[in-house]
Amino acid sequence: MRESFPRTKTVIVARLLVVAVIVLVALVGGSSVERHAIVILGVIAAALTAVYLLWHAVGGHPKVFLLVQCAVDIVFITLVAHFSGGLGSPFKLLYFLPVIVVAGRLGLGAGLAAAGGAVAGHVVLALTSRSSWSYLMESGAVAEIVIVLVSLLLVALLEGHLARKAGESEDALSVTRSELDTAELRIADILDGISSGLVLVDSSGSVAYLNRAGEVILGISGEGSRGAEYRIVFADVPAFCERIAAALDAGRPEARVEFFVKRKGGGSTPVGLSTSILRSGKGEERGVIAIFQDLTKVRQMEERFRHDDRLSALGEFAAGVAHEIRNPLYAIKGSIDLLKETIEPRGDEIKLIELVSREADRLNTLLQDVLQYGKMESGERESVRLDALLREVAELARRHPAMTPATDLVVEATDQVEGVVNAEQIRRALLNLTINALESIEGEGRVRLSLVPEAEFAARGLTGGSGCGVALVVEDTGHGIPTDRKNEVFQPFRTTKKGGTGLGLAIVDKTVQAHGGRIAVVSEPGKGSRFIMYLPV
């Protein structure tokens, strides 16, 4: 691996400083110092610095690069010592510098090699020095040389050992740092993957973390939020700031509170928030954690449950009332029919009797629908071919008075799909939708019954639902449903059809729900409607 430029640059700059000190000491040194030679050596060393920088810039091998510098430095030190007194020169102590550098950078082996080079330089210095023999004869000179040589080897050993330990520590630190980075990434991925919003505010009031779900729920951008003051980041959500402040300043966490977040485009989103105090292992407060959720779907489900409860209560009440009315109605109907047979009505009497009989029949039909709605259950189920059931409904619809020669009724059910359903209830629901479709067409038009497997939902623009594996679709080119009435088509006693009871679509909706499915409608006034029954299979 190539060494980093800052570390190499430090070594080069340090070498220049050492050379500058050597030249200054030589200029003020005694008569034994050959100043001109030392100055020339200093200039050469400075020139070599430029060569080192160029070599490093072109990508020289770092180990060879450092060993060459070490060899040149040993030669340089030997020459400096030679021109400044030989073995008696104080500059011979500089042999320790290249040994320390090489052993610290390249390890024990390279350090011992550098120490060997320094010893060789010392020997050469002894052999070439003019005063070497007289110096060696002095008391303690040999011991000094031995100490220097042994010291070089010890320095190489010690520095190499320290370099090895430092390298091991650096490798361990690198592994730990890598594992820490990986752990942080995993934690960030987990927190960004949850559907709940999460905010961490430290004890100074700065936002330490905000996940993606939190950005979406609060309607803010998390870019640049980390490290910013929470009152600035959440300035558009004052209720949120109040809860954070209560936990951060007063140390009062909230188990569960709800508030609304206003949207820039209009409207508001219900949000549920819980806050807790973040503490260190010693119990010191370190900040606040806020976890919050978008309650829109929860509110919709609650409203749906309340709606279903109201409809259930209404159905039970209507069924009870219908049951009480049915017996007197049978008596009225029977009496009228008997009166018609026993007497000979004339003129307006005939019209009155027929009117009473006809209205009694219509009232009885309404009561049957009410009773059916009030007692709607899935009933016994069996495995049924839904594609065959769809064709059967089409044949029944073709015999209905609403079917005209100008209306085209087609069936698209190429796949054989079986479903465990109450065949009679599903047949009745499909027939109800089909007859409504036929009655919505004025003049020429088309009604299409389709069976769509789950695999084709996306291609047909269907959304599906949890556990729904098939869709039974009834679509027409009729007058469509008025926009202001679209949301109430499945509510009981709401109808736009003349003479309708307002229970047909409500019964269809309840039938589909009893089977664990759901029904959806898409309609555009003047262009037709499409009813989709999603059922599990």
C-alpha cells in the first residue's frame, strides 16, 4: 500500500530541518570542521528533497522509496561526520535517526537492516578518519564505539517492536471502526425502515436523528436537520415542539398524546406521539426520544367500525320492524285477493283493488330485502367454479326485462377459478349488480362481466386487497353515478333508481364482507360505472 503523503511530507520536512541545523552548527564550529564541504553537502541534501518529492508524486514503491532515503541519509551522515572531525564528530549520533524512521515505518527487519547500514557507515568513518588511530588510543574510545553500535541495534529492535505493536493496534482499531460503521449503517437502515416516525433530540436541544418516516409524517425535510435546534427544525409543527420541550426541559415524558399536523397543501393529519427520556448507564439525562405514528388509517378504521356498528344496529332494528309488519301485510294481501275472488268489482273498484295488491307486493319485496340485510351472514360455503357462476348470472340477466336488443352483454372468464363461497349469495349479488348495470343504460350500450385472477390485477388497474385472490367485475357504459352520491352507494336506504328500495347495493356490500372480501366502485357521470368484487379463493 502506498503511504499517505502527509506522513511522507513530515519526514522530508524533518530532514530539511536537520540539514539546516547541521549547516548552522558547521558554520560556527571549530577548526576541525570543513565548512565548505558541509555547505555543499547541505545543498545536495536539499536538492535530493526535490527528487524525493517527485519520486513520491509519480508513485514510487513506498518501501523502496524509504530504504533508498535511509541509505542516502547514512552516506550523508558519514560524510558530514568525516568533514567535521571523524570519529570525534558529534554528528555521528545522527545515525540513530534513519534507524528510528525505518524501523518505525517498515518494521523490525528493515530497522535491523538500517542499523547494519549505520554500523557499516561508522566503520567506514573509522577507517577514513585522519584522527581515527589517535582517537582510538584514548581511554574509553573503544567502549564508546561499542556502546554506539549496540545502541543502534537496540534502537532498531525497540522501534521495530513498537512499530509492530502499533501496527497491530491500528489494524484492530480499523476493524473496530469498520464494525462500528457497519453497525451504524444497520441501525440507520432499521430505523429508516420502520413505519413509525422517530426523533432523537440530545440534551442541548439539537436534533441527533430523524428517520424517513418522521420526515413524511411531519411534512418536513430531514436534510440539514441533524445538529440543528429542534425548535427550528419543527417550527411548522408547534404541538410537536411543545411535547419535546415538556420532556426535555421539565423531564416529563408523555405516554400517549395526539395532535394534528397541518399540511401545506391543505388539510391535516392526526398524529399519535409518545416521548421518553434517554439516559446514560449512570442515569444521566442525555436527551429525548420521540416515537410517533400517522393515525389516518386508524381513524378510517375506527370510522368504518362505527359505521358498521350503526348499520348493524339499523339492520337489526329494521328486521325487527319488518317482521312485525309482515304478518299484518300478509293479512291485507290475503284479504284483498279473497275480496277480488268473492265479489265482482266494477269501475274504480277494480283499480283500487289492483293498486292495494300491487303496493302490498312492493311492500313485501321491501320487507324481504330488509330481513335479508338484517340477517346477512356468509352461510354454508362450498367450492364453486366462479367462472361458471359468472356465465350463469349472465344467462339469468339476459332473461330480465331490463335486457334490451340494443344492449350487449358479454362475459370474459377464460380462467377456471374455484372459490369457497356461498354460491346463492354471490349469484344474487352479481345478478343485482348486473341488473343495475342494464337499467343504467339508455339506448345502446354494453355490460361486461369479467373474472380477473390476482396475477392480472396490475395489468387491469385493480388494487386487490389482503388475501383477495380474484376479482369479479361488472362494468357498464350507462349514465354513471353522480359525484356527490358515490360515497353513499353502499349505505342502506340510499338509491338513485326510481322505485328502488336502497338496499340492493347495501346487501351486495354486506355479502362480500361476510365472505372476507371487499367491493369497490369506479364511476364517471355520463361514461358508466365499474363495480369490483374482491374475494379470497
